[in-house]
Amino acid sequence: MAEKLLSGSGSGKQFAAQQLLALMNEMPGGFFIYRADGNEDLLYANTALLRIFGCETFAELCALTGGSFRGLVHPDDLDAIEESIWHQIKNSQFDLDYVEYRITRKDGRIRWLEDHGHFIHSNGLGDIFYVFVADATEKKRRHEEERTALRTENERKEQRIQEYDKEVSRRQELIAGLGVDYESIFYADLSIDLIHAYRLSRHAGLLFINDPPSRDYSGFVEEYIKRWVHPEDRQLITDMLDPARIRERLAGSPVLHVNYRLLRDFRTEYLQLRIVSVCGGPEISQIVIGARSVDEEIRSALEQKEFLANALEQAKSAVIAKNTFLSNMSHDMRTPLNAIVGFTELARRNIDEKEKSLRYLEMINVASSQLLRLISNVLEIARIESGSVTLNRGTCDLREISERVRKALLPRADAKNLILSLHTEQLRQPFIYSDRHKLEEILFHLSSNAVKYTELGGRVDITLSSENNVVRMTVEDNGIGISRGFLSHIFEFFAREHNTTLSGVHGTGLGLPIVKSLTELLNGTIDVQSEPGKGSRFTVTLPVRPQDARPLSPAPIQPEKLPRGEGKILVVEDNELNLEIAMDLLRDAGFTAEAATDGSIAVEKIRNAKPGEYALILMDIQMPVMDGCTAAWTIRCLPDPYLSSIPIVALSANAFEEDKKRAIESGMAAHLSKPIDIDSLVELINKLTNAEPQAE
Ligand code: ADP
């Protein structure tokens, strides 16, 4: 083969060529030449190449490879490298092309070669490739090892990343699970000024723009405080979230928390911030921050606190009120009692001096009425306060009510030479559905005050008007008036203006509180205007339900109009003193009175009576054995119509509306309150017993 390469040359040239071949044979790297034609015949291979293939001679190599480049290369690599070679040649005609491929040695072992070749055209040999090769098996193995090592390293890294991701998502689940109550959960690394949100409330979410939501811790804290935290709590939260302070405090406590207020949707909401450290070790930098709404808890705690504070305040004022009440009562009761005791003593000492005695007795009478009024008012107030006053609604005739009030006050007005006028022209809806007695009580208290606090010769105007389902009751006087300072206290219990007390006008300071309470019970309002020395005007405004016409009032249970003759009055009373008073008063008034000391005795007396024997029964309510109402009802059920229809009048210390109602419902004709007003009693007895005898 070497001849082929040397043929056609001069002897000088041949020598040089031989020298060259010898040199090539001695080259440490492999070198060969092959034709660049279809067969790619091998033209030359140096000794180093033969060694690579494990052959002794070129012939041995040709026998192993078929004498061609194609036979040299491992069949699996052939196509790829040929394409690569031609491609490289096309791109550069001057550089060596480079390929790597495997070969199969004579001993069957596979080796890797690095191939640097070049295509040239020689006049003698035509198109040829000369190629430098080096055994790259070791290098390849080393590379392979390095690659494998790298791959393993990458795979490990990848695995670590996956494990980390899994850990992160596990932690997130854990955080989410533990933090169900938290509307925002953050992880922050204070050492690198980073905050990452695991869960975000709507308002905190507005401060993150990237996803996953993370940003600078300091910037977030500043914005959050400025934008959402209540101005009064900003300093508190600034301190709480200050990294240095967090480190300092977390060193001494595993968890920090603070409650603060947030301004959200134009309302204040209470939130709690909790901070825990999530890294062990002395240097605290990684923390978890949670924010949860504690609005309901705090508000109910505040309400509770307020409630307790109010309760305490109320308890205190109740004690004060009780003491004031007792001291007022003590004073106001002792005053008339003192008069009663004192004048009684004076009357006793002067019993022979008729004039004097009568005057003392008159004074006792005045003081008694005063005491009675005080007791009635106090009881009324107590009942209103305890909520036991109920409305007893029905058809009310406002004209009739106001007329009754005027009539009741006329004697007092006349005594003072006052003009007491009633105006009902503007009363477009005189019939209303309301509580008759409460309306009367309101109007009476106001009008009685007007009469009381107006000096001789003055005037009092009671005006009632109604329009659009609203009734207005105005009581106006030109009396002493009320000072500005006292006006704001006028509805307080026992409040009486200094000038009133000094002037010696009797009063309890309970009338107006009663009026106010009753007005409010009827859903109304009361207004007062007054000027000292000029007069006062009280206006009660009530929403009402008008009634078109007066319906027939339920017929009271009337005794049958049977002849009563000159029958006796049966006084049913268990209290000895009261019994004696009633009997004596009745006898003094010309009646024949008989006593029964409880309801059952009365029933027996009537059951066994002859018709006409008893003209009327005066019945106490609270009694042992059988109470007045039961007794009245039992009498009403007697079979004899003469007996069952005897008029019964309740005479009781139970003077409330409900007591009257109960009495009437149990068949009594009327109800009078104790103490006995003998004039009213006689008037009532005459009215009830003055029945026309019925024609047989
Ligand atoms: P009293 O029993 O003292 O009249 P009230 O509660 O009815 O109690 O009234 C409280 C106080 O209001 C009275 O003591 C009086 O000082 C003042 N007052 C009430 N009505 C009038 C009025 N028409 N003119 C002047 N002062 C009045």
C-alpha cells in the first residue's frame, strides 16, 4: 500500500515520502488515508492505528475491516458520522472535520475514536480523506462517568426540590388546617426583609401584586398599617411588627399577640395578630404571622363590660334612689302624721271647747287626705315601675273624661276664685280606643297641679283637640310658673320646686312622674313650657285609634229593680277597727247596719235572709275564709232572685284599676276605696237602693 502512495515519484521525492511514512508510522496518534469515493478504500494506516485495532499489519487491518473506511467504523455509528463529515466539509473546506465513533478491535473489544479528518484532491490519488485519530475510550469513559455523576447529582437536586416542594405544600396544608380561623397567614423572613402570604384576606390581598404573593416585609407592614389600621392603633401595630421588637419579645415568649382595630368598609372591626417563630436557634428571623377576626368576641366582651358597668351604675343609682325615696317618704309621711297625732292630742285636751276641737278635727282631716294622696301616688309609682300596670283599652269619650276632671276640680278652683275652663271645640274625634282611667288620671294630675300652683283669681284652661289620629291635651295656667333650672328635673320622683315647698302648697312630687309614665305607657309624649311668674303649659300628645261612634258600653251587672224597702246594710269586714268605723258612719248617716266578719258568714246571712231584709252589702275584698269577690259571686248565684240581686259595693283598700275590674266582674255594682268617704258612700247607697218597686 505504501508503494501506491509512493508511485509516480522521483527517487528524491520517494526518499522524502519514505521518510514521511516512517515519520507517520512513528506518530503517537493513529493516522490513515482512504479514498473519498464510493468504496472508501483504505490507502494507508500507520502503526499507531494498527495498534488501536490490535493488528500487526495493514493487511491484517484490511482483513478485519474489509479494507475500507466503512468497515473501520462500528456499523451503528456509520450513517451519523458520514453525514456529519459531509456536512462539515460543506461548511468549511479548510478546517479539519471532527467526529467520534466506535470501532471493533480484532480482539472484539469496542473502542472509541476521535477522528480529525480532511478531504483533499491529490493528482496522484484523486479525492482522498486523511484522518488523524486518537483512542478516546478512556476519555469517553471519564466523560461518561462525569456525565453520570452530574446526572446523578442533578437527579438528587431534582429530588431534593421535589421533596422540598412536597414539604412546602404539606406545611401549607398544616398551616391552612391549623389556621382555619385566620383570614390572613404570612411567612416572613426578617433577615432578608421578605414576606410571603399563605392566605390573604381581601384587604391584605390588595397589597400584593405578584403571584405567588410575596414582597418586602417592611414595605408591606408600612402600607398595611397606613391603609387599614385604625389611626389610634397604628403605633401599637408598628411596634408589634418591628423586627427588632419581634426578636426581643419572641426570645421571651413563644407567641406574641395583640388585638387591634381595622377600618374595613367604613366600619371598625377588631382583629387579633399572632406571631410565632418558626426557626429554632438563637437568631429569630423566620416567623409566621396570623390575623383573625375577633370582632364578635370583642364586641360581646365590650357589651358585657358595658352591661356590667351599667348594671353597677344602675345598682348604685338604685341604692341612691332607694335612700332618697326612703328619706322623702319618711319626711312626707311624718309631716301629715305629725299633724294628725298633734291635732288629735290638741282635740283631746280641748274636747270641751267645740270650736277649737272642730278646727283641730278639720286639720286632722286635711293631713289624712294628704297622707292618703301620698300613699296612693307611691303605690301607683311602684306599680308602674314594676311593670304591673297594664292597659285596659276600650271606647273612651274624651268629652266625658275631661268634663269629669273639670267637675272634680271645680270646688277647689272656686275656693281660689279661679276660672277653670274646658275647651273641646277642636276635638274632632271625641271617641277613641284607649284606656279611660289612665287618660283621666293624666288629665286630673295636670289640671290639679294647675289649680294648685295658680294664685287666687287666676285662670286654668283645659283644652282637648284631635286631628289625624293624634289627641292633644293641654293644661295651661297663669300661675307661679317653673324656673328654667327646675324644668329639667320636673319629671323626677319627689322633685318639687323650692318656691312650691316654701309657699306651703302640699304635694308629693310624684304626680308628674306618674303622668309621664302613664303617657309613655300610652305611647305618647309630654311637653312643658313655663315661665316663672307668668304660668305653665303642659301638653300631652297621644297617638290614638278613633272610634266612629260610641258603642254601647257593656251593661254593668245591675241589680234587678226590686223593692228594697228600708232594709239593712250588711257590712262585710274582717278588720275590727274598719268595721267599727263603717258601722258608726252608716248609723250616723241614718242606716241600719249589720256586721259579717268574712265572706262566708255574709253568704250564709243572705242565703237565710228574707227578701227585703238587706238593702245593700258593703263588701271588703281581702278577708280570711272567703274573700269578697268569691262571696259576691256566690250571692249572685243564689236561686232566690230577691237575694241574688242585692246590690253589692266593694269597699276595699285594694284601690287599683284591676281590683275594681275584678270586683265588677264578680258581680258587684261599684267599687269604693278606703278610707271611707262617707258622703260618696251615702250618695252611692241612695243611688243603688232607690229602685222603683217593680209592678207584679
Ligand atoms: P306635687 O305633688 O308637688 O305637685 P308633681 O310631681 O305633680 O308633684 O309636680 C312636681 C313639681 O312641679 C311641683 O312640686 C311644682 O314645683 C312643679 N309644678 C308642677 N305643675 C306646676 C304648675 N302647673 N305650675 C307651677 N309649678 C308646677
